Amino acid sequence: MLYELGFLLRSEWWSKAQLRRLQVERLREIAAFAFQNVPFYARKAKELGLSAKDIQHVDDLNRLPLISRDELLRSPEDFLSCRGQRNLWFHSKTSGTTGEPLDSYFDPYSWIVAKYALKMRRVMTLKPRLGSRIAIIEAYSAEAIEEHERKQRTLWDGVLFNRKYLSVFDPPGTHLEILERFRPDFIYGFPSYFKALAKELEGFSRKPFQVKALMTSSELLSNSSRSSIEGCFGSKVQDVYGSTEFKEVAWQCAKGNGYHINMENVMVELIDEKTGAPASREGEIVLTTLSNRAMPLLRYRTGDRARWREGDCPCGRGLVMIDKIEGRIADYLTIPGLGQISPYAMTMAMEQFPDIKKYRIVQMPDYSLEIRIVRDDGSRDVTVDQRLQEIKEKMDLLIRNKVPVCVTPVAEIPISETGKHCVIGKE
Ligand SMILES: [Zn+2]
């Protein structure tokens, strides 16, 4: 890990040309590996008459097909390597906004790079000291958060940093006292959470705590939200763009507003959604791993949008930048007085009820929310009324009672025209 971090702390200052050369070298290796060991790519290479030596240049990526989340969901085994010891692989899961869980696998080396080394490099730009206190706001219920904290604890805790976990479902007002006592150097959370916390801080003449930086991810962060959060807390916001399949992809340094791509680990393409051709300015983000040999995804469509950011960052890093991550705007629900709320936080809230088989969160024209649920017949631990009440309370907290919420049991939730089961929608 330290070796990798050491390398990343040097390579981020390389020139763009040098970084691109490293990318091509790693791309060649991973493509050769995939052609040989991953059923999907072995088949595609044969069909297209491609061999590893055909991948010599960045543009040669175009010779490979684009892949989508749907394809991955249909035949996950097809994308897994036949080599390597599966019992050593790391695994993460997401159900996203389609409600269909997708498993991602990482070999131990790529997991260390993606989960720790790249994250450490980013955090180091905020100049943490040894033993920095980090408050982490997570989409776990108040009851589950302690267990989560226990599971996350590593040997480094207490030495390199001190972490405290808080539930996003608590009313943010109740966090003020805890944060005052904990005196965090950094807080990690959703933009909508920081907006709600900022509201709580309005009445204070002296802030109960002073943070060096706020770190955000998973939600759309507009420039205006950023400035209002930065203004209220008097500290910088560092936003990260990533996905479960690739972990951290791009991040903001302390100097600029663009997102530096982790070029050593992932290749980013922007394409025209309709034609699939490279987009010179703006388009859908397509990702290619340069390290994961458990599930090597090449040219994976994310459904997220970005724009290339020209020029150099004032920080001097050579890592190429993208701009204005517009995200899957359709998935975000606008809550008046709160802004755009993360579909991720909502799905996490619903997944805490094991007896809810299917659900759909629908926003009405008057902004109110209707949550339709299909309950598992077998579960009788709690009555339907109790469950409806619990779901309503959880959602009320998440959207800070800004709009009415009603929860309705239904017999079935029809699949949308696209054949997908979308858990969030508008009517
Ligand atoms: Zn920078």
C-alpha cells in the first residue's frame, strides 16, 4: 500500500504525455489479460479478429465494444476472470436506482489501490495531520451505525486517523453536540446533508466546530450548492466522482474546480450517447480499468455525463480533468427548500427493511412523495401499519419534512416500458 501510494504521489506530477504513456502500457497489459482470461473478451476478440498486439494506442480502445450495466447484470460470470484465487477477491455490491443488485469483484492488489492508495492520495491534498479526526455521515440507520463503525475499524484507526460514524437519518440538529465534542478536522457526507446541517448552524454566532474541509460524493453538487456550503462552514468542499464498479474515478484538489482523473488506474472516455462516437467536448462517461484483474471492465458505460476541462490546473498536477459532473439528473428528486436529493440515500433507506420485496418512490407534480411497497408475504415480525409508519418516519427525516410523504402497500409494481424496474420516478 505504501509503495503504491508513494508511486501515486510522484506520478500525479508527471506531464500529461507521460501519464498517457503509462495508461497505454497498462491498457495493453489489461487487454491482453482480458482476451486470455475473461470469457466475454475472449469471445469478442475472436469475433473481431483482435489480439493483444492490436491494442497499441489509446485510439485502439475503439475497437472494443462498449458494455453496459444491463449486459453485466445479465451474465456476470462472463466478465469474471478464470484466473486468480477467487477466495481472495474483494467484493462490493450496489443496487443503484434500478433496484437490481450488481456485484463487483476486485483482486487484492487493485482493491488496495482503489480503496486505499488513491483515497489516501486525495485526502493528502487536504494536508491532514497524523491522527486527524474524520466524521463520516453514512446511509445507515442510527441502530446499524455502531455495528458499521466496528466493522470499518482497522489497525490504522487511532494512529493515522480517528473516525466517527453518524447516521444520515438522524435529524442533523442532534449531530451538533456530537460534532462539537468530537471536533472533526474533516466531515464526509452528502451535499444535501451539509445543506441541512448548515441550516442548523444559522442561529449560532460562533460555530460550535471548525472543519478544514468537507468531503462529498454520490450526489450532484452544483456550483451554487458548493459556494453556499463553503460559505456557511468557512471551509473547502472536496467532491469525488466514483462508482461501485471502479471506486474513485475523479476528484477535486484544493486549488481548482475541475475533477482530476485517477489516470493511473482508470481510463476515461466521453462518448456521444446515441452514436457511441468519441465526444470532443461533452458526453457520457465510459470507463476502462487499468488494474482490476478479477472483473476487468473495458469500455463500461456509466450513464453519467461530463465535459473535458481544458488547460492546466493551478495545482500543477498532470492528471487530466473533467468538469461539471451532471450525473443522471433524471434520478435526482428535487425537494423544495432542500435541493436535489440523492437516489442513493433513498435506496439505502429502503433497503434497511428486509421484508420490502419491491418498492417505487414516486414524486407527484406538487413535489410530494408516494412510496409504493410490495411486502414479503412470509414476514410477520411487524404489522403492515407499523412498517408503513417506520418507512414514513425514515423518509420524513431524509427529506427533513419538506414535502408530504405517504406510503401505500400495493399488490405489484409494474415494470417500466424500458423493461427495467426503476425505483425512483416522477408522475
Ligand atoms: Zn488541481
